[in-house]
Amino acid sequence: MADAGDAGTHGDGERSGDAPRGSPGVDEAVRELGATGRATLAAGRDAAKAFRILFAADISLARSAFGRTLALTGVAIAFGASSWLLLMAALIVGLSRGLGLPWALALLLTALLSVAVTIAAAWMATRYFEHTRLKATRRQLARLGLGELADFVPDAASSASAEDATTGAATANGDGAPVKKGLGIDVTPP
């Protein structure tokens, strides 16, 4: 005689209420969900590590550029304030006595030479100072939806270039006027 526990079994040992062996069970779905979660966590860790490396490289570039800017500014000041004055005095004497130029013209020529050197040093310092703006980091933060450029760049899932999107961010309203954020302050272009 069959006992009550065997009443619902078939000849192959399956219960009539169980799912067929071919379809995944709950435990397999939970394992797949766990594996997907671990893969997502690993991808997030990798993205955070890549962003940390980018940020560190951007800070390093900014620090180096700032140092170069200060060094060039110091060179420009020292050169313009000390030895340049002595060289100009010697040049003025040479122009007036050696070439017979009037003092006024000799002074004007040396002043023009001083202005040219000052402009060249200032231009080089400005060029290096551009690296202190953390452009790459700001673009990546904007792709994640953070910062003032977030409205102008495609999201992180897009394959569009963030650099191309931020190029016109300062005048994105189309009329050439700067875009405003918050309390009417201009958006800082990347």
C-alpha cells in the first residue's frame, strides 16, 4: 500500500506540481542574478578606477602646468626687471653713439623690443595655464550628469564625443551670449 507522501509522484520520481527539468529553477535564477550583480559591481569598480586614474593624471598635468606658469612668470619678471634694463641702456648708448640715432628714437626702439619680449612670455604663460582647467575630468563628470556642463554633453552610454559637445557649451543658446547657471553666473567653458 502506498503511503500519503507517495500519492503525488509519478513513476520517474517527479512530483506532479514540479516544473519540468528543462526550465531553470529559482535557485538557478538567483545564481544568475548574483553573477550579474557581481559583474556589475566589477564594472563599476573598473570605471571608478579608470576615473581615479584620469583625475590623478589631470591633477598632475594641472600641477605641472601651474608650476611652469609660475616659473615662466618669474623668468619674465626677473628678465624684464633687472638684466633687461641694463641691456636696453647699453643698446640705447650703442644706437645713439654708434649709429648716430637721436636719443628719442633709440629709446623708442628698445621700448618696442621690451614690449615684444613681454608679449611672448605672457602668451607662453597663458598657453600653459590652460592645462589647469581640468578639461578631461570636467567632461567625464558632465557625462555622469555632474557639474555645470552636464546639460551640454551626451550621457555616459552614448558614443558621441564629450569634447565635441562641450566645444560650444559657452554659447549654447545660439545668440552668442554666454549660457547662465544658477544665480546668473556664466557657465565656465571647458
